[in-house]
Amino acid sequence: MTITILGIETSCDETAAAVVADGRVVHSNVIASQIELHRAHGGVVPELAARGQVTAIIPVVNAALARAGVCREDLDAIAVTQGPGLAGSLLVGVNAAKALAFGLRKPLVTVNHLAAHVYANWLSIPGVAEVEPPALPAVCLLVSGGHTELLVLEEDGIQRVLGRTLDDAAGEAFDKGARLLGLGYPGGPAIQKAAAGGNPAAVALPRAWLGESDDFSFSGVKTALLRTVEPYRVPETAPPGPSASPFPEHRPPRFHDDMPTGDLAASFEMAVVEVLAVKTARAACRCGARSVLIAGGVAANLILRRRLVEEVAVVFGGDSPPVRWPHLSLCTDNAAMVAGLGAVLYNHGEVAAWDADAFPRFPLGSAQLGSRRSMP
Ligand code: KG4
Ligand code: ZN
């Protein structure tokens, strides 16, 4: 019998709803982005994000059900992101999911956003990206705007965190690097685009290897980029125009024309990506991984994907495991990953109580839903 789950994701500035069958097959995946709302501020403004969630949530849920051709009564459960994320944004999704589940007399399932990102590697989109479940044990690099974690998923499905960032997340490093280069928001795609015309070996930027550790650090490379662009900066003399932000740090910097933006973007991108790729490949070899996975928004980065494939081939020699990443629509925040992992939890009887709270801090590996369960 098919299990049909509606997933809801509102942890940050995307309002998303999706319908997934049997924890694997994506029937609809609707995402309303607030990028334009936050662009003027150079980053996400939590209060604006929460208010944007309130207006978008019901239309997005309705669209997800309509696109899947599913009526509310056909659903087996409602799954929702419980954290980590922005408190105000999370509360909108949790409350909407509770109201729906309560009204329909269906179970509510709460999901860890980070575990859901990892789970995106298990999802198939019919006719677009049909995949088999990854072989276990797997090593997964989870790289998003708020988190950078290296995990091993054991054969029995237990997830263990091998290492994490000691300061900035990889996506955060891209966002801050893009701001330093005046490339705008969100930074990851902007850096990737600017880097396409640049030479990644042009500017020497530091890599934080941290010995044999599986942890990461990106504050050094960010500071080095800041120092490198400083001589090209045009000092702000004239008062800002009427449409400019009143906060100087929110106004895009201006640079002299001779700044090699493409080379700087490419060198910065490679400095971040190389450490991620080498450490992930090394951990995969040590753990005897049968697949190597990337998850989270930064998994959209083409250079990260390419470098990881290269590094895995180098450390494993001839017999290297496949390197996989979710379809682009499932890398950045989405609700299909929430509905998918929600099905796994539902099948294990992990149904939430009506007093379920939102958890702005919700580390992976804490003894909570979605962090320890096996993948199907
Ligand atoms: O997973 P996600 O959508 O949201 C969080 O849970 O944080 O990740 C968003 C992050 C942002 O920092 C964004 O700059 C980064 O993913 N990102 C990228 C790319 N696309 C999105 N970073 C590098 N290259 C990309 N192509
Ligand atoms: Zn995310």
C-alpha cells in the first residue's frame, strides 16, 4: 500500500510543500522563495522571513496538493521541519502542519532539517531524476548556509557525525565572500557564476586542513579574501542615494575597475571546495564507504561536485564508490526531503505529540527524530 506524505518546510526564507509517495517518489515539490525580499538587505532578515512564511504557507500547500493530484483526505501523515532554523519561520510551518493534521485527524511527524537534507539523496523525481537508494555505508558531506557536517551513515542506518565546521558554514563562507566581492545575495550561485570566467590558481588563499581532523574552518580564507580586496576598494565619500540601505554594511562595496573579480571568485571558490572535497574523500576511504554523498545548498556547486569525484578517484584508486548528489531542486531547501524522511519516521511509528515545539537549535546526532533512523 502506498504511503502518501505531505511535507512542509519553513526553516528559513523558503516556504515549501511537497507530496512524496513511499518515502521515495516526489509527486510535487513547490517552493516559494523570498530571495527578492531579502536581497536589498544583503541577507535574510528573520522578522521579514517569518511574515513572508505566514502569507505564503497556505497557497504553497494547496499548490503542492493540486500538482500531485492528491486531496487532503488521501494523505497518511503531515511531516514538518521542526528545526534547526529561524524560530519565527519554523513556528509558521509547525503550526500550519499541526492545524492540518489536527483538522484532518492525521498523524503529525516532525523532522530534523539537516537529516532531511541528507535524505534528499534517496528521492526520485519520475521522468527527471530516477535514482536507486545509495549503498551503505555512505559518507555524506552536508553543506548548507547554516551547517557544514561530515557524516557516516552506517549499514544499520545509524548516522554518526565525524566532523563539523568550527566557525562559518561553507554556504555562509560563500555568502560572506560574495558580499566582500560585491557580488550580491545569495552568494553561492553568484560566486560560481563570477568564478566561471576566472583562474582558480590566480590568487593564493589559505586552506585550513586542521591536520587529520574531520573538522572544517573557513574564517581564515574569508579574512584573507577581505585583505586581498581591500586595496581595490573605493572609499565611500558621497552620501548614499535615497534607495540605498541606511546601514553601510548592507550597501554593496564599490571597487576600482582593475580588480580581478573573476580570478578572486574562482580562487576563493577553489579554496573552500578543495578542503571540503579532500576531507570528504579521505573520510570515505577510512570508513570503507560504498557511496559518497553531498547534501545541502552548496551541493549545487559544480566545482565541488567535480573536485569530489576527482578526489574520491585519487584516494580509492581504481575501485572508487559512486559520488552522488540530489537533483538541483532537492539540494537547496525544499519540502520533498521533509516528506521523504517523514515517511521513514512514520513507518517506524515516530509520530509527534500535539505539543511539539520548534527547535531553532537542533543538532544532528541529538537523540531526536530523524537523526538516528535508518534509511529505507
Ligand atoms: O540548504 P540551503 O538552501 O539552506 C540552508 O539550510 O542553509 O543552503 C543555502 C546555501 C546558501 O549559503 C547559498 O549561498 C548556498 O547554499 N548555495 C551555493 C550554491 N547554491 C546555493 N553555494 C555554492 N555554490 C552554489 N551553486
Ligand atoms: Zn537547508
